[in-house]
Amino acid sequence: MDKNPARPHRMGLIALTAMTASNMMGSGVFMLPATLAHIGSISVWGWAATFLVVLGMALIFNKTNALYPRSGGIIATIHACFGPFIGLQMTLFYWLSTWTGNCALLLASVGYLSVFFPVLHTPLYATLTSIVLLWISVFFGLRGARLVGRTQLVTGGCMILVILSVGLLGWGHFDIRLYQASWNVSGQSDRHAIVAAAVISMWGFLGIESGSVSFSQVVNPRRTIPLATLLGLSITGLCYVSSVSVIMGILPHSALESSASPFADCARLLWGTMAGRMLSAAVVIACLGAVPGWQILQTEVPRAAAGSGLLPAIFARTNRFGVPWVALLFTAGLMTLVLLMTLSANLQSQFTTIITLAITASLFPYAFSVLSLPGLMLITRYPRLTAVYAYSALSGVIFVFIAIALLSGQSQALLCGMLLQLITLPLYLFSLVRRRRLGNATPQQGGDAHLSTLTKELL
């Protein structure tokens, strides 16, 4: 049970809303205009489709959290519904998506830093700078959720400042002819272009589950998490609509496609060099401020998995601020390797490679998590059949969207997903051996007991 001394390190509604919105936007709002430029302004329909799907996911996550509030969020519910083996697989997938996504945040911040230091356009220097920033953020992350929450308020303010300055004031310079000229430059049909844009746009909403995963770090989670999730999603959706589209109607397509700092380039075109530098500085602060928020996710997941016996117990070891420091240092090491291994000819290419990996890794646990709610309702014989049918239908629609997104994704990303699934086989055997040595029940028995307890709680 939580003791009073730990409470001062928890987040309230405002801090959790800021963290949720910051986690979703992060580098998404600042780099996706350039990434989507390869498809064209038709991507606005991809944004719309993705937003509706993510809204449905938010409703499902909130309902699941109300019925099954546990540390670990969607991963904990997947484990309860589908058992320990699927739970282990989805833990690794989700864990991969959180820390690879953090790599993209670091690259985005370096992209805007290149406005001040042109040498960062060199891929090697950009990657080394990202690694230095990573380990600086690890130092702050070790100080606990309270410091992270306060940081999110400041950096979130910088994020909103940048978005409002371009997303609102920029409409006065919007050129509809420029926007229409790059409507679909993907070389594919409109339908395929919209699907491709929807898949990439999913990156902009990764982190919708931030609140539920951070259950143990939140004050009054039953009330705070649903409100923070919906508020954070609303803020994020408005920011995307007001900024990404307007940039596509201001910057020429060729300039936007190769840009490493689209917001800064837009501000520089509208208001001069100084404005571009000021916005670049604000974006760097916003992106770096989002990194510790993602660090909470990338440590909470392995901590919850270690608590249920799926990962070694050392990942649950915490410092005096309640931070799983072993998990944090371990994932930081993995992030360093990924940044070095994805070195590309330019920053935009490296960024696209990493977000493709992050999106693919996140779609698998999202698919299982949306099916977990109707599954738990059936397992626990939820009395309101109308709600069961409604959430089952909603889960089915979202599942179809995720399946289409996976099938339309890059083959290399799918190959990585299959390899990760194979890796879980020996890891699962390791968990069996560990449980046997500790004299515990087998994972399957443990899962049955877990569901039995859950049924009693909900009934």
C-alpha cells in the first residue's frame, strides 16, 4: 500500500493533463508536418480518421480503468484478460514503443537545435547530441514524478505558445492554392494516401494511455485519469488541426518535405529570422520536457511486469523518489543503441525510421487492449448487456482500423514485430523457471487466480 511520504511525489489533474497532452504531441506536432509532406495535404483526412479512432480508444481505456484500476494500465488488463504469455508479449511491444518514441522526441529537439547550431545537420553530431540530452533527462527522471509534473507545466506552456503562434496567427497567411497544389503527392490513389497518412498520424497520438499506465503515480486516479485523458486528447486534437494544416498552406511543398524544423521555418518565413529562432528555442524546451514524461511510461511498464513475475524482480526496484531506477537506466542504454543503429543520411530519414518502429510496436498492444474491455466484461459477467454490446462494437471498429494499419505498414517494421514475438518464447520459459524456483504457482494458475480475484472485485 502507498504510504503518506510518497504522496507529495504524485501528479494531480493539471500535471497529468499536461503530461498526457505533452506525451501525445511531443515531437508529433513539431515534426509530422514535414513527415506527412511526402503524402500531401490530403493527410488531413488521415488525421480525422485517426482522431476518431483514438477518441474511441480513450473511451475504452477510461472504462477499463474504472472497472480494473491497476498500475500498469493497458498492459495489466491485457495480462488479466489474455493470460501471462500474451501479457509478456504485449509488455515487450509496449515497452519498445515507449522508449523508441522517446528517441524520436530527442531527434526532434536536435532538429530544432540545428537552427542555432548548423553543425547538427550532420547525422553523427545530431545523434551524439541526442544521446547527451538523453542522459541529462535520465538524471531529472530519477528525481520522481513530482519534478516531472512541474516540468511538464513549464514545457507544456512553451508547446502551446509555439502552436498558437503558428496555428492561429498563421491562418492570415494561408494560401489555399499552395495547399491544393500538394494535395496528393504520394503517387498512390487517394484511398491509399489517406490510409498511409492515418498510420503515420497515429504517431501523433501515441501516449493516449499515459494516465492509466501511470496509475501508481497519480493522486485520486479513479477521477483524475479519465479527466486528464479526455482533456489531454482534446487539447492535442485542437493543436494538430490548428497547426499542421496551416503550415502546409504556408511553406512550399519542397521546403516542407526536407525541413528539420517546420515550425521554425514557417515562423521565419512569416516574421523573420528572430521569430524563427525564438520558436526553435521554445520547441526544444517543449520536446525535452516531454522526454521525462515518456520515461515514466517506459519504467512503469517493466515495473508492473516485474511485480507480476513476467520480468526479473530487479526492474521493480525503486529509489527514494519511487522511481524504478534500474528500469530507467536499462531503457536509456537501449535508447542509446537505437540512436546509434539508426544513423541515416539525414535527420528526417532517421526520425521516420524510428517512428515507424514505435508505431508498429504500439499497435499490437493497442489491438489487445481494446479487446480486453469486452473480454473482462464477459469474464466477470458484467450485468449491463447494453454496455457490453456497445463497447464490443466500438472495440471491433478500432481493431479493424489497427489491422489495416499494420497490413499497410512497412514490411521491415512488421518483420521486427515478428522477431520480437519470437524473442518472447525463451523469455516466457525464463519466467516459468523463475516462478518454479520461487515456489509460486505456474503462470497459468497465477492468471486464473488473478481473474478469480478480479471477478470478485467487479461483482
